[in-house]
Amino acid sequence: MLERIQKVFREVLEDDTLVVESTTSQETVSGWDSLVQVKLIIGLEEEFGVEFTTEEVLEAHSVGAFETLLESKGVS
Amino acid sequence: MSAIAKGNRRFVLLAESPAPYSEAQIDTLVEALSDPAKLTPAQWIEIEQIAKKLASVPFNRSDEVEALHTDAARWLRALRLEAAGKKEAAADLLDGIWIGCLGEDRAQRLLAQARNLMGGPQRELAARRLAEVAKVSISHRTLGAVDRLAKQLRKGNLAFRRRTKIALLGSATLEFWLPALRAQCFAWGIDAEFHVGPFGQYQQEILQPGSATELFHPDIVVIASDYRSLGFPQESNDPGGEVQQRVNGLRSLWKQVRERMGAFVVQLNAEIPAQDPYGRLSAALPGGLGRMLRGFNLALWDAERAEPGVAVVDVEQIAAKFGKLAIQKQGWQDAVLWNTAKQYPSSQATPVLTQHLTGVFRAVLGLSAKCVAVDLDGTLWGGVIGEDGLGGIQIGGGPVGEAHAAFQTYLKALAARGIMLAACSKNNREDALAPFREHRGMVLKEEDFAVFVANWESKDQNLKEIARIINIGLDAIVFVDDNPMERARVHQNVPEVEVVELPLDPSGFVAALDEPLYFEALALTGEDRVRGQSIRTNQERAQLESQSGSVDDYLASLEMTVALSPFQPADMARIVQLINKTNQFNLTTRRLNESDVRQLFAGEGNYTQSLRVSDRFGDNGLTGVLIAVREGDALRVHTWLMSCRVMGRRLEEAVLAALGKFARTSGATKIVGEYLPTAKNEVVAKLYSTLGFTATGEPGIFEISTATTQDAPKFLKIIDHTNVDQQIEE
């Protein structure tokens, strides 16, 4: 799952060398602003075929949070 | 049918199994790859997944795959080459693999080749493939990929058809539109620079002198005032007043944009919300919201007609086309992302909206297509006329015949609005004409065509011939042919021509021609309506010419009447249209909007002239424009152009004679001419020298004393309105 999340991050942030881990968060990635946040949401929704709720969009600010949310939606 | 189903299953199973594969699985793979059946979109993706798995493990039976020549095997080999970094070899293998693929499927194949061409020596080809991707795809992900690759390509030199600066202002987060919009502008040859105004502040950005938008100096300003920001009440006692107040507000913004920024306005109209507490009453009640929004949209179009330099984009129609049903993440709007990020419309829908915006930009920039060249057999009717005969072709009756008739009806309406129709067929001419003359099921008639070419030459030769007869660039032609090989050949040999990817089923022809929005226009002029007729009579003129002794004898036999007049308000739309789309007989190719033209018209001592010409074959309408500005004791020709339909008739001498006369009476001593070369106006490179001007030494600048300008040729009957007071009423 982490590999697919990383793919989305690389596409959105236009950085082919970006490496993400569960601890990667909005503080540690430069350029992860509110616009990028929405692009990440859209990218992850499409990559994993899931939908995020309004609250989830507002509260997920780290890769770990995305992993937890994706797991709760049945992604393994 | 069973072959496809079986193949499908084999690829899925392999795509889902972990690598490395067993010997038995590789046997299955080789067998599946050797099946020549056409691949389904899902199979292309499954093979991609298989290739990825094979990339990470040793694969010692690759020579068995090398030996296969099916699309499936080529696709797998190319993806493995790409994974190994052998990009040029991958690109070679992928060339042409999209032939017969349509839509998103086609986009993915083209994107794969473009990706592999990047960074290699064939940058132009990579750019062409990417452009094609962005024309056929409406997936925001694919367009995002095009945008990223195009950005890399643009670091070097790339040829564009137009440069422009576009400001996006509105009441949603318009940054979300940029990837698709940039990719689509790139696809159509527009080198666009964008500025996005701050969220929700479109009024301030326009009204505030010195705003970031004003300092950006946009050529086009898009006002995306989302229906929510307009603040209509759910029900009103004064619906007319509510509408008027908002339209007036927008009109004053348009005026500011045009006058202070000199930019063209693209105004988005209001979507009618799909969820409405009043239900059907919303439109049925006199003061209901649904009815007010409909009234508002109509009032915007009325305002567009009254205001120069404005085009309204029909968001309501685009939303309906996309589908407003709120199946989450699939429909026009995404409520979650509206609430969290003011995204509008949804990411899936955005490319369709931006596609329409790009269509309008092309119209503003004079890039819309002017001609549709259609194949006959299999395209306008089912069957082959030369083999099946009049009784055997399918047109009019029966399901297939009805599909072709619907396509003909669409083409006939295109011709009526000024898009020239050309037949481009491999046939004996008499065979090709027979259905038009004798078959009762035909909607199109011979006289609907501006040009009719039926012979055994190659289609790319014939398209060049059509361009020559109509006197337009190849890039103004859209080619429609049911045969994918003919289409691929035209793509290859005349890449400027737009090629429509037709589905196998004729029921899909209308949508295939309609959806890329080749023909968007800002206005419909009288000239547009008679253009096809005019091209036909031109061909009769050409016949007369070949029978005449000298060129002048021929020109005299045309019995031409030339009417010259200062610009008139009623002609403004046509004048602006000509200024923005004329490429060949155009000395300076300065593109101007209506407010620019009015300013030049109003300048002290300036001269404007429109030219109309009629002859024994009919009226060509307004086909020439000249603007000269007074500079000291000289009149300087700022803009001079003539429609290609009336070139070669010595009309330029009549234009100059009238200009000379005006110059003398207004006290100017010389006329200064300027030639700015472009890729397309070589034909007038020597015009000033031919007319007796002398070169000044400064490149492209010529001059002539007003005492020495010549009279118009004797065979032209001149009606000169120049001495009438020049005036355009507001």
C-alpha cells in the first residue's frame, strides 16, 4: 500500500524521487499545502477506488493517517 | 467473440498472479500474446501489469515474445524496453500501435509513446503525440500527465500557433482547472500563460486599478462566477429585477475588462442546481429559482450580442452534458470537495468544462477549423457505391441508413453555418456523385459542398488540393473517414490536418465529430452563411480564367464592383472576425479585438476602410480590411488584409488608390507600409514593392509619396464612400 501511496505523492508533488513513510507528514514535506492536500485526496481516491468524507479530508495530514483511513476502507 | 473472452481471462489471471511465473504460466502468456484479436481496453492494462511483474524478475523466454508480431506482444515488449531504460527502442515499437483505438484507450497508447520519445531526438514527434493525447482524453489524470510532460518539453523550443495570456477569475478554486486547461491549450497550439485571481474576488480584481490581474496584462479574462456566488433567492417577488441587477453588474465588469485591460471577456453562465427544494415548481413558478436562472442565462446572451468582445460559455449545457446526478465522485459536482476546498466542478468533470473554454479560446485566437473534408463510402452512407450501386448502399432507410442520414443532417447544418464541406473520396467522380443526384435517402446534395474531389489520388494529396481550392491552411481542415488506415496515413503525411477518430458504428459518427469542438465561433455573419456558395462560384471563375486570353481579360470579364467604406457599426463583427483569422494576405497579422478596432477608428486623422466585392457570379461580401494611422505627415498602414477568396484580382490597387486619395485630401505627404513576415503570409512579401513603394532600409518598412499613388485598374467599378463622415455610433 505504501508503494501506491508514494506513487500518488510523486505524481501530485511532481517529484519522481520523493520517498514517503508512515511518519511523513504535512510538516516534513515542503509544498504540501491545502491545494496539494485536495490533489492527494483525489489521487488516493482514484488509486484505491475509495471515497473520503468531509471530516477525513480535513483531518488526514500524514501518510500514516492516510494508511489508517485506507485500512478502515478495506484496503490491504 | 469467444476468442476475445478466452484471451481476456488469460491476461487477467496472469496480471493477478505473483511473479515469477511458472513455465506453464509463461506458456499461457505466449499463447495469449499470439492471439491477433483486437485488445479490449482492460486487456491493454492487464498486459501493462504483467510487464511490470516481469520487469522485476529474470525472464529467460523473452525471445519467444520477440518473435510475435501482434499488438499485444508489441505492447508487452515496448513496456519491458521502457522499464529497462531503452526508451527510443520502445518508442519505435509503439509507433502506430493506437491505430483503430479510440478515446481513453487511444490516449494511453499515444501517451506511452510520447513518454518514450521524451528526451530523445524526436521532440517534435513527442509534442505531436502529447497534443493528440490531450485532444482525445477527458480524463483529468491523463491530462495531468500531459501537462507534466509538456512542461519538460517546453524547456526547449517548440512551435506554437498563438501566444496568449489568460486570467481566470471566479468564485471557486480555479487552480484545479489549470492542469487540464494547460494540457488542452498545448494540444491546440496555444502557448498560454495563466494568472489565477484570488478565490472569490473577481469583482475586486477587475475594479481595483493596479490589481494583480490588471498588471498581468491578460488578453483574455475568464469570469467564472459560480451560480452560488450570484446569490439568487430561492423565490422572489421581482424575478425580472433580480436578473437585471446581476446582468447589469456583470456588464459593468465586462466594460472595465475591455476598456482598462483591453482583454476579451469569457463569461461563464449559471448552472441550474440539480437539487432543489421546490422540485418542478422551481421552474414552473414565476419567481422560482430555476426560472430565474434560466432567465439570467438568456439575458447574458442578449448582453453578449449587445457588447463587443464578450463570449458566454454555457456551463448549464456542459453540466447537463456531463451529468448532474449526484452519484458521489462520478457526477458534475463533488460536495465533499466543494465544502472542503471549493472545488467546482468535480475533478472528473473539469476537463469537459476546460475543453469548452479552450474551444472558445481557439475561436478568439482565430484557430477554429473552417472546413470539414468527408470521405463518402462507409462515412456518408453504408457500403461502397462503385461496387454495391445505388440500390445497394445504405442511406435513409434501415438502422444503418438512419445513422448515416443523421450524420449527413449534422454536416448539412454545419455547412449552413459557414463551415465549408468538402468531399474527399477514392472513387470515379460520376459514381461518387450519383447518390447525391439520384438517391432519395440522401440528406446532403451536391450544392451543399464547397468542393467535391473524387479521384484515385491519395487522400493527403487531395486534402492539399482542397486547401488550395478553398485557399485555407491545412490546419483549418477536419478530416472524416471511416477507414483507420486512411486516417493514419493522413496523420502521418499531413499532420496539420485534424483527423476525427470515428468509431466502427456509424451511430457514433455525430458525437465523434461534435465533441472535440473543432468549429466554435464567436459570431455568425452573412458572409459565413454564403461561404460554400462563394467557393463553388470561385471554381467556376477559375474555369472562366482558363478560357480567357490574359489575366486582365479574365478579370474584366468578371465585371467586378468594389465598394470601399469606412468601418460601419453593422460590419464590426465581420471586421473583427477577418482581422483575427486572415493569415495569408495579411501584411502585419496584428490580431485586434473590437475595442482595439474602435480605438484605431477613433484616432485623429486615422483611416479605416472595408472592402466589398461582387461580380457576375455573386456577392463575396466584406472581404478586405485596412487601417492606417496618422503619424506626423505620414499615414502608416497598421493593418491590411484581404480574404483569400478575393486574392489575385488587383483589388489591392483599388484599396491603395482610395487610401492615396484620402491621404492627399487630409494633407499627408507619404504613406508608410509595413510587412511583418509570418509562416503564412509569404504571398504578400513583395506587395509593397509591386505597388510602387520603395524600401526605406529599415527591414519590412516601405514608403510612397502620396503624389505618386496610381488609380485603380479600369476594369473595376469603384464605389468609394470614404468622404462620408466617418462615424461609429456607440
